[in-house]
Amino acid sequence: MPSVTDAQNPAPIVYIGPVRRMKTESCAVRLTQSSGRVVSASKLVQGLIDRYLDIYTAELAAQSVNS
């Protein structure tokens, strides 16, 4: 497996733990059923990261400045 420090080939896996995985898979199933389109758990996680990573990072940075 590639090294996380290797900028050209970062490790392809991020551990989220079994509880988060089950919640994500459950959400993907519910979305698939309600939308009529197949929504994979990985696509759901990618969308969450794309949408909220910058916001959460800014919140953490602000908390560390205020602490």
C-alpha cells in the first residue's frame, strides 16, 4: 500500500470505523430506495467531504484560535 506521505500516491483508504460505516451504508440504502437511483456509501461519503470539509476545517481553526 502506498505511503500517506507519498504525495503522488496517497493511501486509498481512510478509516471511519464500523459504526460510521453502518450509518453511511444505511443512509445510502435509504437514498437509493427513495430516489430510485443507486447511491453507494462511497459516493455519499465523497459528497459529504466535498461539501463540508472546508467548513469543518474553518470551524476547528476558529476554535483553536479562541482556546
